[in-house]
Amino acid sequence: MDFFTAMSVSSSALTAERTRINLISSNLANVNSTRTAEGGPYKRKDAVFSATQLSEPFAKMLTRAGRSLEKVDVTSIVEDSNPPRLQYDPSHPDANPQGYVAMPNVNVIEEMTDMISATRTYEANVTAAQAAKSMAMKTLELGR
């Protein structure tokens, strides 16, 4: 794999994981938001990733050899379709007549676990990009 292809693959993964981390941060920030501009409580958001073939010359050679080289793209951002959780709090201004408040369907433990996973994946892709850069620098030093 050439240097630019390696950097393209790593940078696409870094961009996708950054989007995922931003969505997780938004979910955590809105864990108690009972009102949104659309009405109702905040709905958890998640990124949908997909693998997309690279269109670089080296990738075409691999395709002919029976393998394909792919990068990561964020296909879409989806809202969780689960119903909001109801919490009994008759003093809350958004409580229904029975005293229940519709709270966001955000699980803090799940979000923190996803944040750790996304951070580790981001770090792994930074390491891969640094390794590609280091190999390219060593190759340039061979000419000395």
C-alpha cells in the first residue's frame, strides 16, 4: 500500500470516528433535555458507517487481484426510534396529567462505553497514520 492510500484510509476512519464522538457528546449533553425544537424529549442519535471502495490506482490493482481496498464513510445519522422513558415527577413543568415526564432515551453507561470504543478506534487510526508517515520518512532517508 502506498503512502497516500494509507493516509486516505486512516483519515477517512478518523473523520468517521470524530463524527461518532461528536454524536455521543451530544447524546450525553442532552440526557435531561425534555424539550426540543421539534417538540418532545431529545432523541438519541447514532452514526451509520459504511465501507466505500477507494478509487486510487493502487486500489484498482488490488481489485484485479481479488481484494478491494475500502475506506470508512458516515452514511447517515439516525435517531433512536425507541419511546422515551417515563419518569415520575409531578412538579416538573413538562409532566403529563398523571405526573410522568417523557425523558430522553439516552443510557449514560452505554454512551460512555461507546465513547471509550470510539476513542480507542480513533487512537488506533492515529497510530496507523503515524506508522505510514514514519515508513515514508525512513524510505526517504535511504537515498542519503
